[in-house]
Amino acid sequence: MSLIALENYAEGRWMPSANADEILYNAITGEPLYTASSSGLDFDAMMRYARKVGNRNLRKMTFQERGRMLKALAMHLQNKKEDFYTVSAYTGATRMDSWVDIEGGIGNLFTYASLRRQFPDEPYYVEGNVAKLSKNNTFIGHHIMVPLEGVAIHINAFNFPVWGMLEKIAVNLLAGVPAIVKPASLTSYLTEAVVKEIIASGILPEGSLQLICGSARGILDFVQNQDVVTFTGSAETGKKLKSHPRLIEQAVPFTMEADSLNCSVLGSDVTPDMPEFDLFIKEVAREITTKAGQKCTAIRRIIVPENRVEDVKIALGKRILSTTIGDPSVEGVRMGPLAGVSQRTDVLARVQQLMKSQEIVIGSLDHFNVSGADKEKGAFMSPIIFYNDKPFEKTDCHEVEAFGPVSTIIPYSDTDEAIALARLGKGSLVSSITTADTRIAKHYVMGAATLHGRILVLNNDCAKESTGHGSPMPLLVHGGPGRAGGGEEMGGMRGVLHYMQRTAIQGSPTMITAITNQFQQGAKGNVGTIHPFKKYFEDLQVGDQITTEKRLITSEDIDRFADLSGDHFYAHMKDTNFEGTMFTHQVAHGYFIMSAAAGLFVDSYDINPVLLNYGIDELRFTKPVYPGTNLIVRFTCKEKIEQELRSEDDIPKGIVKWLVEMLDDTDEPLVGIATILTMVKKKGE
């Protein structure tokens, strides 16, 4: 059959290549399927196009618009997922393997789409709290974060051709930065299939995404200081890229997520009759066989108590040897081949290295069955489990990674020794410990945390909902120190901020308000005759402000609130002997002051555009309020956030944050402060 030439997507168009620099094969049959080449691509032009066109288009969008864009893209790809499953089968992936890759990747898009709610309805982000730099608050500082004006270069590994791309671009696109994706050629045909659907959807602005299926050698020669480079793959390759002279010269951020010698520990408290023992065996077996062990988070070292080694060998052997290997399309097959014959060759070479210092106790290099396929033509191999009887002397298992279904059982004497063995990996993406003992768990986590990017503590309480040792989660960081690369990916908001420049800004509260479009305490308000609650969302302006009438706080008010709420704390009781306390006499409840403040600032006489109040943030009581105090409220529109319609019947509305400053009529008037959140109706059409 004629081979299909993969296309690159560059400078807004698909570019087929006449060359066949690389031939890509069906991992199951060994049949050649595709050719890949980057001949004809101008990497410098691609990057200039991304910066000039893609970056400009994304930067002018707000976080809310970018988030809704990701949601639309996720929904589009979800409708096309069966097409991706068909192509994914050529990589040797089972249906479950493909689910992790395809739907896990789409899930990242959904997660980052939802993350928009943590950001303002602006193209930029105002980070953290204001810094008061002067006594009278006329000079303040803040931090603003704006999208970098460059492009993200993503150099990805072969094992997750969909998830590897989508988990990264979800983050940079939400930040407002375009991407050039370079998947590993071995499985790039699946990435190409997904990118073709992304481009065909028309959802992303022009220039947001480009694809290189062939070699990208030389692309780093053109990076600039506003670009970001990410790499997923072997530590050896990552080190070479990280030391590229251009990256150093231009101080280009480089995020490396390298394969690591991850470990899983069986707690010394766990016995074979406990549910945690079965959980441990299942977790280890799953990590060895899922994607045929081709996961950067797979368990490479199985650390177990000395007195449980034989129990683990027996239980793990039964589960591993019952796993049917073969063509994933055949019923009953639970593990497919490696991604290609070249990959199998590499894994077998690493196995030979490991065999010099430890023995195989589960599996065989030669004697295993393959269902529905020819094991010589396909990239099949058996799971291989070693046993290392002297792990502090025979250290290959802490140095050599076979990126396939290969792991080593390692004994330990106590938790300190388990920690020491875990640390011999010199930095890992993930570790896990299975234990029912909270003391053991804390001891291990505190001892191992410095050399691991993530630690899963597994027991029977969380087992049903645990996502497992090998599953990075979009809202948690994915990365690790040392051998694992020292970088971070995802991590929710943390990941987005990697693609933004943090800049300190200083000025008057009014000036900082104008720059950030978030009202800063002490800024000049827009005082008008119309109560802000009577304005529709479109008509409200940040800074719209009223100052209320006074309300006298009386002892009777405090007594009634105590009876109504049931809060009879001694400080609120007028007959308390206050000698030796921090109060002079009866003091008002903080929550009563907040309630009284609401009574002052809420316009309650007519139905108005405010649909509901749904929360209070940053509520602080800063000064005692005694009977006889006059309470006044300064009420200001602090921030506005667009909200899309959830259904045809939904009411058009937006979120408005209000600054509530509770004052009295003394020289130091602030008695409390809060931010309240409301839904405010739009005018509609």
C-alpha cells in the first residue's frame, strides 16, 4: 500500500512534504503507514508568524473569552473522539490506553476552560494583594501579569500524542500565547489527526497553533526572550536542549518534564489480609501494563518491606502473568505492543543493562504469548519484574530506566530506609505510598517530598475515587526536581502564570485603579445620584460609589442579634465583668455589623437588576464597635466579570464584586471591610 505523507501546519496553511525523511509503522503489525518530514518549513518564519499574528489575536481576548474558546474546542473534539480512537489503535494502545490519552487530553481543555472563573474579564491578571507603600495610602504598589509577546514551543514525547499536546496548549492559550507543537515523529500521525480537527473547527484565532510532524532540528536557533520552550522526553535529550546557546543568550524560559525512576512504597503496616495490600498490587500492575509501561509517571521501583517481598512477588506475579498481551482489537487483550519496534529495541537494551545486577522474577524476554498478532513483526514484549536483593549496593535500578513494562522489587527495613531508597532516584515526577497508618504516611511524605513533584497517599478510604499513581491532574503541578527535569506543567492557575510577565506597578490608588480596572481602596470613586444597585451590568462602571446614611448601633441592637443568632459570647453581653479582657464594655458582633452594613447599602425598595448576592470574600473586622457608634458604609463597584448564557432560558447576567468599607465617624473610621459578590442582570436585547 502507498504510504500517507503527514502534513505540517505552518503560517496558516497545511504544507505536504514530498520527502520521506522518516517512515512510521503500525505498532501491532509492523506495517509502514506514514512518512514524516519537515522539509520546506521555515522555522524562523513560523515563529515570526506566531508572534505577529497569533499572539496579537490572543492577547486582545479576555480570559473569559479565551476560556469559552477552550470549552468550545473541547466540545468539538469530544464529538470527534471516535475518529481519534481509530488512529490511536495504530500506536498499539488499548481502548483504555487511548481513553487516557484522548479523553484525558480533552478533559484538560475542559478544566482550563472552567479555570477562567478564577481570572478577571480582562486580557491581563492582577495578582495578589495591594502593597501599601506610604503612611497615608496615597502611594501603593501592585503586581500585574500580561501575556508574553512570544510563542510557546512544545517538544513532546511519543507516548501521549494527544494528551501531551492538549495539556500544554490549554494552558498557554488561556494565558494568551500561541503555540508551535512538535510531537515525537513516532506517533505524530495521531497528533496530526487532532490538529486537523482543531484547525477545521475554526474555533482558534489565526496563528494560535502550528504543527511540525517531522524533525524540528534547528528551531531553537530562532527563539527570543518572550518565547517559552517546553520539553517532555528523556533526561539526556532534555539536558542537551536546555543548554542550547540561544536559550541561554536570550534567557528563554525552559520547562523540562523528563522520564524518571518513579517509585511506589508499600507501608510497613500493610499485611496481605488488608485491603491496602490488594490496592498496592493492583496499582503497581496497572502502571506496568497501561500504555505497555510507556509513561513518564510509571512505577519503575517497587519498594516493599523485607518481610513482604515474597507476598508481593506471588500476588504481583499472578496479576501480571494473567494479563493478555496482543492486538488491542482482540477481545480480552489488556496490554498492547510498545509504540514501535525501535522503541522495543531500546527497552530491551536497557533490560540487558539491568540484568547485570539483578534477576528477573516475573515475566520472560522470550517465552510469552501474543493474542491476534505476530510478536516478531509487532513491537510486543512481556512485562518484566526484577528483584534487587541489595539496592544500596546494586544501584542500576536507581540509574537505568527501561521505558516500557519493566520494574524492580526493592526491599526495605524501615520507613527511613524506604525514604532513602526513594531518594536514590535523584528526583522523580511522582511517588506513592500505600498505607493505612497516618504516622507512616506523614513520615514518608516529609522525608521524600523534596525529591518528588507529586506524592499519592493511597488507602482504602480514597481508593474508589483515587485517580491513581500515574495520573497527573490539570489543577495540580506535573513535574519534579532533579532527574525529572526541575520544571512544572499544568498546576491550574500556576501553569497559566508561567506564560505571563509579572510586573510591579506603583502609583496613586486612583491611577492603579485606572490601569487595572479593579478598584483600589483609597481611589477616587464615581459618586452619582443613581444607586449602583439600580444599574444594569452594562451601565455599571468600576468605581461607581455611594456613601450611606448613618446608623446608630445600640446596646439593644446587640442584645437582639445575640438572641436571634444564638451567639452569646461574653464580649457581646452587657452584664459581663470586662476586667482583664481586651474590651472596655459590651461590643457588637462582627456579623451584626456586616448585616447592619447590608441594611445600609442595599437598595431594597424596588425590584432592581441585582439578581442575588452569593458570597462574601475577604471579610475583616478591624476595630471594636461599641454601643453609641455611628455606622456608615462606603460602597464601591470593585470589578466586573462577564458570564455567558448556560442555556436558552438563562438570564443574561454578569458577576460584580463590590468593596464594602464599614466606617464610623472618628479619626480612624474603618471598622470592617469586605468584598461581596452579586449577579447583576444585563439589559439584554
